[in-house]
Amino acid sequence: MTTETLLIALAWAGYGGLHSLLASPSVKTWILDHLPGIARYYRLAYNILATVLLIPLLFVTEWAGDDWLWRWQGHWAWVAHAVTAVVTLGFMLSSRAYDMRVFLGLGGQQNDAQERFGLSPLHRWVRHPWYTLGLLWLWTRDMDSARLAAALTITLYVWLGAYLEDRKLEHDWGTRYRDYRAKVPGLLPRPWRYLSRTEYENLRR
């Protein structure tokens, strides 16, 4: 790994670390206790900051690469485009499980999202469908050394993020989430582990 790709990996790791820190319950609690007047805008500010910091990272990763490790050409390029379409549709489908206004920080209270056990059809197969879809898209792109360094770092961060999110959801939902976690894999779907339609409907209630 060259110095340039190492710096890119470290930059993505730093972004992930900051992203997780600002999303942690301890930081949110501190904001609520010490700055209650701006607490309702915290999620919106968090999303804006995450987007602003992401732009230069994407730019550097895009332009810092060298020779291609692999590229999808000919018929394979159409396969890659099809994956993008499937991922996009998957995000749209799974987003129906969430209150997107609350998620984006555009309305409602932060704890409104916990009023029901939100599940989309994709949650029958994996507990974190957005992470799964994101990784699927990430690893079906053209790849050079800079993008590979970013992809490896992002994959590690997503795996760790899924673990931390499981812990948080288990704390919030207790036995209900533990039972769900025991039946459904986190990131990689497996044909023998999924929710039946009846189990899915019962959990949504």
C-alpha cells in the first residue's frame, strides 16, 4: 500500500470515527443537558456536517487512484448498472420502515422513531439492509488502489457500526430485538435464516 492510499484509508477511518462519535448516546445526552435549545436541530446539523465532510473525501478518492485493479466493461458494465438500479430500489423500499423526516432531522422528535419496531420487507432477510445494499454497491464499482483502500476501510466501519447498532437496538427493545437478531443475519443474507411472513407481520405490530 502506498503512502497515498494509506492516507486515504486513514481519512476514511477518521470520518467514520467522527461520524460514530457524534452519533453516540453520550454526545447526544451531553447536548441535551447542556444545550437544550439546539438539541432539536442536532440531527439535522449532524446530517449536514456528515455530507459536507464526505464531499472532499469522495473527491480525493476519485482522483487519487492509479492503474485500475478491475473495471466492468462490455456486458459486465450492464451488470454493474443493474446492481446500481437494484440497490437504489432497495433503499427506496427499505426507507418505508422509517420516518424519513425524523431520520433527516426535518421534523418530529428524535425518539419518535422508537415508537414502533420499524421493519421493511428487506428486514426479513438482513437486520441492516441499508448497510448490505451500500456494501453491494461499493464492491461492484470499478476499482483502483485508492478506491480499494476506501472500500476496505468503509467495509470495516460498516461491520463495526452494525455491531454497535445491534447493541443499541437490543438495549432499546430488549427481548424483542434479541429474538429478531437470533433469527435474521446482520449483513449477509442466508437462505436458512429469515423471518417468515407471519413472523414479520407479528414483529411489525
